[in-house]
Amino acid sequence: MKNTLGDVSRETIERLRIFESTVLKWTPKINLVSRLDREVIWDRHILDSVQFYEAAPDRFSLWLDFGSGGGFPGVVAAILAHELNPGGAVTMVESDARKCVFLRTALREAGVKGNVINDRIENLVPQNADIVSARALADLTALLGLAHKHLKRGATCIFAKGEKWRKEVADAKSKWDFEYTADISKLDPNAAILSIKELSRA
């Protein structure tokens, strides 16, 4: 796993800090993170989202983030890509209209580009993405079902999973064929960031 924050400028760190402040400002209105997490947004949410970028291919044309909610990892990916992969686009999909307003505001205040789609994932036309990501959205089998039609050939799915990630992989293998690597989370030794390639129906 790469050490992304060790490779970025102070300006990018400042953009991430601006995003952190925007989350704190909006959370009382639309409950983006829990009351307890407000004290640890940087570690629990932003640095956790950075791990998605570290697990991703170095270059991408389209990163598609499902259930973006509070912008984790979508906005973080857009901020990092602004410096590290400026030709890449990040599209976030969120069904809650209020959270979509927040996501657009967060992108604008951080000074980076990104697309926000206010719709259910099931309603999307195929997106031809290089990367599909999701954090705390659904079990792995369901996520693969949502992602499959949106993947370009050679694409990567990046999903954060908790302590039962091995069981989720085993369960998903009954319906899907895929190759994967698991990067143990730097923040929780029982959790993992799964990178999945060569996805097809079993």
C-alpha cells in the first residue's frame, strides 16, 4: 500500500483540512458523522478514506463512489486526485438530496472538481469506470452486484470491510469470480481494504 499523504503538497493537506471543517459545520444539520466521531474525523474518516486512494491504481479516468454520504471516500479521492491524477474524474452517487448539496459544497470549498449524482445506484446507466468504491454501504456480494455493470475492462473495485471481511469474501465467491488483495487497515487491524479485479459471474 502506498503512503499517499507522504507524497502530497501542503496545499492538498490544507484542502483535506478544509473538508474536515466543512463536515463539522454541516453535521449538526444532516448528521454526516456520529456525535462521537466529530472528535476524530481526521483519523476515523479522512485517513481511512486515504487508504482507498493508496489501494487504487496510480492512474484512472473515472472513479465512481457509491453511497457517498459524508464524502468518504469520494471527496477525499477528488482532493487527492486534484494533485496526483489531475486528468481523473470522481463521480459520487448519493440518493439523499441534502447530502448531495453537502457534497457539492464540500467540493467547491476545497477547490476541486467532482460530479455528484442524486439517484439510487440501481438507476444508473453503465458508467464505464476504472474504479468503483464504497465504504460501509452493503455486504460484499451486494456491492459486487451493484458494481458489475459499471466496470471498464481491467477495472478495480475498492471496498472497506470490517472484521468479517474473510467471510464476506467467501460468501461472495459463491456468486462471483474475482481476484482480490486485502490490505489490512492501518486504523483497525481487524478490518481490510479489499481491491477486487477480474469480476465476472460465477
